[in-house]
Amino acid sequence: MFEGLYIYDKWDWEQSYPVIHLDMSEIKSKSFEILENSLINQIKRIAKEKKINLESDILPDIFAELIDEIHTKFGKKVVVLVDEYDAPLVDNISDETVLDDVKEVMNSFYKILKSKNEFLRFIFLTGVSRFSGVSVFSGLNNLDDISLNKDFSTICGYTQKELEHYFKEYINILASKYNSSYDECLDDIKFCYDGYSWDGEISSYNPYSTLKLFRQNTFSNYWFSTGTTTLLMKTIKNRSLSSDDIEGLFETSNLREGDLMDFESVSDDITALLFQTGYLTIKKITKKRRSVSYFLDFPNMEVKNSFYENLLSTFTDYSKKNVRFINKHLNDAFLKCDEDSVRKYLQLMISKVSNNRHIAKESFYQDLFLVWLHDAGFKVQEEVDTNIGILDGVIDLGDIVVVCEIKFSLVGSFDELIADAFQQIYDKKYYTPYVDKEVFLLAVGVCGKEIDCKFKPLEEKYLLK
């Protein structure tokens, strides 16, 4: 299996150990009793495979007996591999009552690994979250957490060197399909699928998305089939986070390791949840004496778009498929500064915001509008602080910049709201930093639960001479 690879002649393949492999994602955990029975059944299945008879029917005694019997039968220390150790905890994170029961069961279960240490050769656990209050880390104090260990920073993905070495043929095929050069195609792959880092220096490509890209020979968003977002979106929704709050989560800095790794419940700060579910990654680490600070951001465009599409489908009645369809047309309309089409798709989107989700505040519709723009793939600056005011948003289309102002009122007319938005842009000269490009102004008016907009190019008299 390993012939031709680095490890082939550097390991004694004659030496082997009996293995207990537990996949916790297969465990049912909706109650204390269900979790215990499910764990007992998996242990009995392992014992049957190894032709071992177990007498106990009590957890954790049956786990201890399994380790003892395997060690006795094979005359060797046992290797324990645990896949998704935290699955029962994550599955019940939003139900505090069940979660406490699950913690109690898992606490006693994993403690057996500590008590049977003399019979164990090696233990390896994988999981998404590090639950600070669970004994897998307190009771098992001999574990070494390698999540942020620099020596293992590229263990989970492809480095740039690996991508170009092993997939050169596939990159050429993809470049040919899209009529681009090899280097241009490589840049596109990097933009979409690279960016994960655990040391702030070396980045890795998402292996699943990269393999799907080369297998299907198509640039697409493959994150949806792997990115678990239900808990994350539910948390954001329940905590009524604004788009400004959300953007702040993706521009975090000066964090300690515990802020990234320790997670206990949805009432906690969700930065750890965002990091552990793959929506945030480490972009830079700074060290000053004994102080270490982590700077976080989106890994790549695939993840960023996935986040905002999920956010839109959470706050509207549109499915992700509907959202992507509208975003494509909204994107085309903005690139052409097509006022009628932009108005049409904004009206379509706002019509699908459930009645009980509308909030009669200007900030709500500002947030909603800017999230739409993010999700459509635009490069958007929000709440731009100028010397005489705060501009709602700026859309960078390359050679064209669109300066946006949003106004809301329960009564009045669209004409008044749009006129007020334009007047504020002119009075506060929001366009000034962008006059080296072609500038369009966009005024958006929300009256009640209806939306309208108007584009206009910045007149020459406002340009700097």
C-alpha cells in the first residue's frame, strides 16, 4: 500500500498492534439510555469481530473489559482510534438537558482510557470541537492536542507544492476547458479552495473540494455537501446578530488559543464554533514575549459564499438553490448597472422574508441588503467611516465603484426616501475616495415591506479637478 511513498522504508511493517476503532458518528444519542445502549452495542460488535466474549452489560465496564480481553488474547498493547469523538455532544448542543446527560456518559466512558493506560500503545481521537468541560481533555490529561501544533499544520489538506506536483495534468485539463492559461487556472483554484491554515504561515487546499473540482472538471461550490451549518445558523438567528456583528466575527484578532478551541454551548461566544466548523481560519499569528494573538478570516471564496447563502436561506423562505439563481441574475444586473433588473430581484428577495422576520428598523434592511450583495459574490465594504459620516456600503466592481445608501420608513414615498439617500451621499461627499474610478451612486428605499432603488452615474461636477 505504501510502496513508492516516503514512509515505505522508514517503518517496521512486521510490527503490528490490535486496534479498537470507534466511530462516534454512528452512535445514537438522543437520551441517556439511548446513548449508553448504542455505545454498548458498538463495543459488542467489535468484540464479535475479534471473537471475544464479554460478560458485562454495563457501560463503562464493558469498554474496560474489551481492552483487557484484547490485550490478553493478542499479548500486545492496544491501539484505540476514535473518529468524531464529539459527535454525541455536537448533536445535542442546543438541548442543555440532554447535553448534560451526554456529558455524564461520555465522561465516564473516556475515563476508561486513562485507567487502562498500561494496556494501551496509542490513542488517537478526531473531532470538530474541543469541549472544555468534558473529561476527554481533563480526565485524559495525557493527551496531546495537535490542532494548532505547527508540526502538523499541513496534515489535513494539500499544500501549494503538493497541488502543483500531483495534479498538474488535471490543472491543464481544467485550464483548457475554461480557455485560460495554466497560471490563471491555478490562481482561480487558489481563490476558491485554498486558504486553510493552522499556523498562520502555510495554507492548505480543502482536499474534498479540490478532488471534486478535478473529478467534475468544473468550478463549483462543493462546500454545501460537507459544511454542517444548521447549528451555526440557528445560533446566529437566535442571537439576532446583525450583519455588522457577523462581519466583525470574520475580522477577529487578538484572540488567545482558548478563544478558538474551547467550546461549551451555543450561549458561548461563537467565534470558536465558526473556527471549528471551518468558516474561519488563522490568517496570521503574532507573538510578543509570552503573548500569542490569532487573526482570523474566511479561508476562501467558496466558504465565504457558502456562509452568506446559508445566511440568506435562514432568514428568508428561499432554498439555497433559489438564492443562487437570484444571485446570478443580481450579479449580472449590478455589473451592467441595470436599475430595472436590480429592482426586480431585490423585490423578489424581500418578498420572501417571512412576515415575522421583518424588523421595522433601517439597520435591519441595511444588513439584509448588504448580506445579499455579499452572497452574490460582490466585494463589499460595509459601514465605511469617512471624515464626516458613515457610508452604508461600497461595491467594488473593478473599474466601477458603486456607492450605496439605504433609507427606510414605514410611511412616505419611495421618491422621498431615494432623494434623501442621494442627498446624503452628496452632502457628505461619500464618493470622494473613489473618484479615480468610474463611480455610480445607488439609492435604496424601503417603505414598509417594499423595496425600490435608483442608479445614477456621479456627475462630472463632483469629480476632483
